[in-house]
Amino acid sequence: MAIEAPNDVVLFHYPFSPYARRIIWYLQLRGIGYAQCIQPPVLPRPDLSALGVNYRRIPVLSIGRDFYLDTRLILRKLEARFPDGKLGSDKGDEKALQRLLEGWIVEGPVFMRAAGLIPTSLGVMKDPKFRNDRESLTGRPWSVDALERGRPENVAYIRNCFEFLETTLLADGRDWVLKTERPSLADIEAIWPFDWLVEMKGSMPPSVVSEKHFPKVFAWIQRFRAALTAAKSSAPKPVNLKGPDAVNAILRSQLAEPNGTVDINDPLGLKEGTEVEVYPTDSGFTHRDHGRLVALTPDEVTVASKNKVGDQEVRIHAPRTGFRVTEIGRTASAGSGSKL
């Protein structure tokens, strides 16, 4: 019997991905039904490969036969797809703060500093396959020695981030970033790496970062966790799909979006139908998605590709910021600026 994905939504992730938490939290807080296909934390990921997706980072979200890369774009698409009860604000100043928090943490250096605080005693850090995979992903050394050398500087940086939140956004005692009655998208944008670090024992020395030092930030994290627990109790449980079931469910579905347009004034000068490749510029840029250019706007690029099992067309969407689009046959060096 064929298994369907609720709302045609399938989330490809692995449980300890801090980026995937952003999307899971959003779906739980909204009560949106979805399916999940658990992926290995290291390559290869044959399920995504079979669907024609070369992008190597997690998470990836599909709605029908449209695939969305990067949590920034995924959250925007979910807000647009399910507008009733959305978590983002329509007020200009609040939208600005929301986007600034996204840029500070997702596009900025906060998460990379946080990742530098993963305790070297964790079992995964002793797994050469995991270390090699992360070195391939980031292009930087990912070893016990490298992490220990960088730890003092990373602790100092993250301590200053806690100080910023404690003395600015949360200083007046508000429960949520935008003074809302429940967590908003701005809270998701701001809280995720700090919640991850607080949960990860041994990540930060308690003599420097603790509830005693930053009571407002720690209380905010506890409120957020309580809100998630309450939302999860009433939200639909995700449908678990094994790889072949996820592939079949997606290939039976329709495209979620109509054809877009290619901006004739875009600086790249590309035309609709041009064969291009799309890839992030800061990490994982050796794994590139190829296809026919379907849409190109200031915010998003969409290419049409063929999957490997049913020869059906799928669409792959990526944000413009932090991703590069090049005509196949031309070359471009990787730069900087993208996060999951």
C-alpha cells in the first residue's frame, strides 16, 4: 500500500542536525502535518541522489516534486504555503528584526563558532568517517586538535552573543523577541544555536556561560522548550518514510509551484532554459545541482532536473544569497556567504 506524505511535505534530515531543528520546530509550532525521511549524517545519501538532488547539506524539504534547499528559503516557503497562522510578522520593523536575526546567525559566523564548541569527547568526534566528511564539507580541518586550539576564542565569541541577547533583546523582561503571546519566527531565528549549545553538555564552561551569568537567556530557552513540548503534544506526529517510500510518494505527486520567470535585468544575464548549475559558496560547494533554468529572481533560483528512477522532472529551489548560479561550461570560484 502506497504511503502518502501529509500536505505533500517530506523533510529529509537526521535527528541531531541543529539546522533541521529549525524546520521541525516550525512545523511543530504550526501543527503542520509532514513526513520525514531520516538520512545518514554523512555521505552518501542515496534517497536524495535517486530524486536528482546533489546538494549535500541537511535539511532538504520537498513539497510535491519541488525541493527547497537552505533553511532560510524553507521557512519562507512554509510561511507562504501555509499562511493561516504563520509565525512571521507583517510589520515592517518586526520583519526587519526577524531578517537581521536570520542574517546574524544563519548567514553570519555565530553557528560556525558554536560548532567549534562541540565537545571533543563525543563519540562522533572519534569517528574518522564523520571527521573526514565534515572536512570535505567545510574545507577546513575537523579534528580534536583543531577544535581544542580554537575553543578559547569560540567560547569568548559565544559568551559575547549571550551577553548581547541578555542586555538588548531580552533586557526588558519580555517573553518573546517580538513581544508576542507565543514564539514567533524571530524566536526561531534567534534561539536555535544557543538552545543547541545549552543542551550539549560540555560545550561551554559553566564558569563563563551559565544560568547565573545570563538568567534571561536561559529562561527564554526554557520557555521556548516548554512551548515546543505543548505544541508537540497536539501536533500531528510525522509520518516516517523509508527511502524508497519517500521516493515513490514524491514521484507520485505534482509540482507544488507554477513556472516562475527569469528576470531579464538580472546581473547574470541568463535566459530561461539555459543549462546551469547551482551550489552554495561557503561549504558543500563541490556538490552541485544541474538543470534547466526555470526561474531567477532577486531572492531565488529554480532549476528543473530529472530524477534517476522515474525520469520525471523535479524542481530544485535555492536562495540567491550565498548560492552561485553558473551556466554550464563556465567556471566560477567559490566565495562566501551561505548557511543551511
